[in-house]
Amino acid sequence: MQRNLGAGDKRTRRGKISKGSYGNSRPHTARKALPPTPKAGARRPR
């Protein structure tokens, strides 16, 4: 079985843009960047 990848595939971001739909691959709002994680061994300032 051969699968199309790209603009013809509704599961990819490109495919959702071409079909005009939204979902997990293409959410309505952009994801927010996560705050940086503290480094191992780093201490909080007093």
C-alpha cells in the first residue's frame, strides 16, 4: 500500500493547509514556547 505524503495527505500540515482543515497537525493557535527548564545542580538565588 502506497501513501501520499505532503499536500495530498490530510494527516500532514501541508495537506491540512491545502484542504483548509485544522487538527493536531495544524492547530488554530500557535503553541506557546515552554519556559526553560532549570539545569541539573543549579541552585535558586537566596
